[in-house]
Amino acid sequence: MRKATIGDAAIEVIAAEGMRGLTHRAVDRFAGLPSGSTSYYARTRAALLELAISRMVELDEVTLDPPPGGLAEYVAGFAHAAITDGRTRMLARYEFALEATRRPELREAYDRGGLMIRRRCAEVLAARGSAEPERHARVLVAWLDGTIFDALAGTGSLAPPDLAELTAGAREVLAGLGVAG
């Protein structure tokens, strides 16, 4: 429980202050924990980064099971949640993506989360009739990544898409892939 609290606080700090703002003290402060609590669970900065990225992967696992019904609505709901309630986690994810390009020790943990999402997406697409689920998963994830990034950090942040616009976009992408949406 304490590790989850620290991981959540680290994600919040990274989203708010960037990687440079991530310190043990900042996480303690953000989590409302006594000074030194974070250091007890993550002695080094590398351990703290690993804890934060592991927590993001854990949270992603919870949100990846689409209910029966419209796939386009699920995909759009996922994107909408990412740019609204999940905004903080997505901003932290972008910080990690950039940091992982410079720090090989983070690359494996970062890729573990991304590969899990792609694998799950390919499974869902295969179940919906995709002829090439791995390739189609790459296309769908790229559309999601681009759409979410634009809505949070790009010019699209000036007027982020609403759920209806996201649903229309998801339908178009899925139709282009020949997948039942």
C-alpha cells in the first residue's frame, strides 16, 4: 500500500514538475508522508523512477479490459479518460518516454508497459476480426498516442477533442483497418 502511494505521488510530481523535480523529498511532500518515507522504499533515484514506472504499468493493466460492445466507443473512452481524468499519468508517461531515450536502465521498464498495451490491443483486434492484429495494433496505438499527445501537449490542447469527436475518429481508424468497431 505504501509503495502504491509513493508511486502515485511520484507520478504526480513528474507530471507537475518534470523529471528534474522528482526528488525523494518532493514525493514525501506530495504524498503527505513523513520525511524519509520515500527513501525507505526507494533508496536511489533510479529505484524511485523504477517504482513510478512500475506503478504506471500496474495502473494501465487495470484499464485495459474492454467491455463487450462497441470497440470505437471503448477506444474513444480510453482516449477521453487519458486527456481528462488520466491527464497526470499521461504527462508523466511522456516525461518517461523522453527520459528512457537517454537512460537505458529505464528503457526496459518503459517498454514493458508499452508492449503490454500493444499486446492487449492486438488480442482485442484479433477477436474483432483483424486480419493483421499486430500491425493493426501498432496503427491504433499510434493514433491513440498522437491524439492524446496533441490534446495534452500539442496545439490541440487549445481545444481538446470531446468524446463524440474521439468516437468518430476511432470509428474511422477501425474502419480503415477493416475491423468491426
